[in-house]
Amino acid sequence: MRVLWVCNRPVASVSKDNNKSITNKEGWLDTLFEMLESNSEIEMGLCHADAGPEKNYESGSVKVYTLNENYNTLHVYEDRLESRFKEIYEDFKPDIVHIFGTEYPHTLGAVKAIKNKDKVLISLQGICDKCADHYLDFLPKSAINHLTLRDVLKGDTLKKQKKHFMDRAENEKKALKEAMNVTGRTEFDREYSKEINKDARYFYLGETLRNVFYQGDVWNEENIDKHVIYFSQGNYPIKGLHVMLEALNEVVKVYPDTVLKVGGDIITGGTLKKNLLIGAYGSYIKKYIKKNNLGGNVEFTGNIPADRVKENLLSSSVFVSASVIENSPNSVAEAMILGVPVISSYVGGVPSIMMKDVDGRFFDSGDKDMLAGEITDLFKKKDLGHIQDMIINARNRAAGDHNSQTNYETLLDIYKEIDSL
């Protein structure tokens, strides 16, 4: 069986083979690809987006194809993408084309180029249509209308970013209307898939996490730094960092030593170059922190590898996801499998991976007071026995939902079913 993966980035094994740096994004792809690559009954191919010239090359036993895509115009579909995929299909002759995500224009190009739509499989990740609907939720008008020098030079305002998600959603819908096989993992993405294409086959496929989260230590209250909140990223409004900061402003009134650790690559100024590159959202975050004297309570970790993320989680009191929309965030799953107490906004597909008051705590999206209350209750160790039960339940659930061997075997069964069509 010849399977061609279409991804936003190269997998780690291919990057290593070509002496390229390994990205910290979407690391869960690496684990699954390596398992498939070791299967003698499958011949793997990889097509990934790249900023450089398009080329075909071999990496070990894997045939690799690059696809030039402008990361500044991901909302724009170009017909040349279809032509490039036709060239790739002619060369690799895949039995199955497996596309990860609908957020990029190459998904539509890959679907349009294949003649037999029964042989294409799309794995749903984020849902662009819903991201567009909620992109600016709970942001004040002053932030939405604000412009920085970077925004003026790039013509990239928060309103335009929302519009770009709307454009990407149109490409997403076109691809899903033609693709006859979809994998997902939440009731949220299943309903969306069926709304767009009721005839497509929907397969449940659990998410495989990054390797490091299956290994070694788990969360132990005796080893944590007291009153530390870990927040995986806040580089754009969907992740709800603005909501988290409003809640933090209330938490520090009760626990002044609270520290919020924020991952990701949001630009918050510092050097002249960083100040010039800061966008409207980053500018709003920076000003909010300064206005409310939270500088000593917020730490930006930057874009760090998985092992550092794990270290931060294991030393934190709680993990918070304040996203205004999500499908099934791996950040929540990573915290759960480590046994870190989780508080999440009740949005999208999150209720499909975490049950209220059974293996985590929820708050209403955008409700900073409710979020602050959940955090302070946890700091107070209110109802400690229940918290301990939630931690055990979360670890057990995540170990099942994100079992790499189970997910690998499930994917093989999906491939076999599609191959038999």
C-alpha cells in the first residue's frame, strides 16, 4: 500500500536526515509517521509545505515532495497547487492520500488533483469556519481597532486576520465537500464534517501525542512551584490569553505570588526590533500587563521543545486552556496524561476529551471571574479529595484516548478500508 502524507511541515525523521532543524509544532505527527514507516507492508511518501523552491528527493525509504506555499497568504488558493499535486501523484502513484488539517490552501489543491475522491482522507484538526466566527471574542473594541507599525506595513490588522480565516474556511468547505473520507476525534468535528458533506465516511481516530509525554515522571504536588499556572500559547486571540490575563488580575489579589507561564512565540517587545514587529494583539497584551502591574506575575517562555514543555507542566500547579474555540487541543491532552490539574473553557470539542468535574474543570468561555474562581479554589485545595480523583481519572482517560499503539492500529484499519474501495 502506497500512502502519501500531505502536511504543513516535514516530519522529524526527514528533517534529521537532511540536517534541518526540527520544529516544535505538531510533534505528534512524528510518532505516527515513524510507526508507519517501519511497517513493511506500507510505502510512505511525504509532501510538505516549504518556503523554498519545489523539489522531489528521497529521505531513507521515503519519497519526499516539497510544495511552495506563501505563509503570508494562506487564505489565498492558487490553481498551481492542483498542477503540482498532479505531478506528485503521477510520480508517487499513491493508493491513499492522507491530508492533515484543512487550514492551508494545499488541502484543497490535493483534493482537487486526485481523480478518485474515495482515495483521499482528511484528518480534521482546527476548524477554520468556527475560528472565523470566534476570532475576536472578548476583545475590547480598542484592541480590535488598534494598529501598530507592523500592522500598517504588512496590511495585517486583527479584522483582516478574522477575514482571512473566513477565506480559509471557504477553501476548507470546498475540500470537505469533495473528500469522501474524514478522521476526527470529537462530536464537534463530526457534526461539522457531516454538515458539509453528509455522504463522507467519518472515522474516529484518537490523537497520538509527542513521545516525551508517554515517558518518565508524572505530576506530583510535592514537586511543583506553588501558585504557577501554565498556559501553552497566546500568540493569537483564539487562544484567549486576554481572558487569562483578566482572570490573573483577580487571582493575584488573593495570591500575589502567582506566576503565569505562557508558551509560544507571541512578541511582547523588549528590543527595538521586537517592538517594531509587534502586532495589535501582542501590543494589547503588553499594555494590559503594564497597566495592571502584572509584569512580575507573567513569564513568556518562548517557543520551546516538548521536553521543556513537559518540565513546565510538571512544575506547575495547574494547566489552563482559555481558548475561545478549539477542536481537541493536544495541550489539554498532554496535561491530562501527566496528571496536571486542568481547567479549560467549555468550547468546541473539548467536552469530548475531558468530562466536567470527572477529569477536569470547566469555565464558561470568556468568563474571567469563573476562571479566577476555579484557579483560586484549586490553590486553596478546596475539596482536595475530588481534585485527586480528577487527576487519576484524567490520566486514565488520556492514556486510553491517546494510546499510540491503538491509534496506529486504528489508522491501519482505516487505510485498509479505503484501499479496498
